[in-house]
Amino acid sequence: MAKRRQQGGTPATVAASRAGVPFTLHAYEHDPAVGSYGEEAARVLGVDPGRVFKTLVAEVDGELVVALVPVSASLGLKALAAAVGGKRAAMAEPAAAERATGYVRGGISPLGQRRRLRTVVDGSAVDLASVFVSAGRRGLEIELAPADLIRLTGAVSAPITRG
């Protein structure tokens, strides 16, 4: 992967650049009529949906937590709670997720968030050469090594998908 620095980039690309992490940006024309941003990214970019991870914000025992799961899977809320030592998890209100991360729904990146939230990356990521996550806006994905994603977000890796 080539390291690509972007003048005036998103907080996500600035964070990756500052950390010296190799990454590739993938831009595409987002269709506002599409409801599943991650599935759209996988389809338009021609990438296996198991390599494109959606950024979900949940509330675990009153604390906002970021969960990264493949767009081809669903988040297991009980598994997420267990991964962070909690008891109960529910999806966060979109407005709370936007306030905490500084991003808008459909463009929430795990990188460069306004307030660094505890993060859990699904265990399926660790065996992949690279993963795609939102680069901070709809229609822009950042591809990077899972180890770099985990390091930059301070994440733990755990099986958090349902199914």
C-alpha cells in the first residue's frame, strides 16, 4: 500500500499520516439513496464485504464504545459488552455518536475521532492483509493493515459478530 498524504484531509487521514501508517484512500461517488454505506463501498470498490468494516457506536453500561465489524455481518451486542467487560449493550443514539466522534452518520471513522472511544475490532480482521474503514466522510474509505488500525485506535480484537 502506498502512503498517501492529503492536504487538508479528514481527521482520519490526518491521524494516519501523522502516525506514519501506510494507507490507501479509495474515493467513490456516494449515492444518497443507498442506506447501507458499507455495502455500497464494497460493491462500488469491488472489494469482498468481509474486508470492509463498518464503524458502529454502541453504549455499554452507559459508556460509548466503537465496534468495527465486516459489512457482511451483524454486531452481537452481548459479545461487544463481554469484550469490554460490560453487562449490557445497545446501539447509541445517532446524535450521541456524531457528537462524540465528530463525524456524521455514514461517515464515522474509527480514526481521528473528536473523543477517543474504547474500540473493539472483530477478530476476523486480524487474518486479513488489509481492511477498509470509513475515512471520515461518505464516499471515502481508507485501506490499511489491521494491526495498524488496532494500534491507532487502541482497540482490542474479539469475536463480536452475531450469527
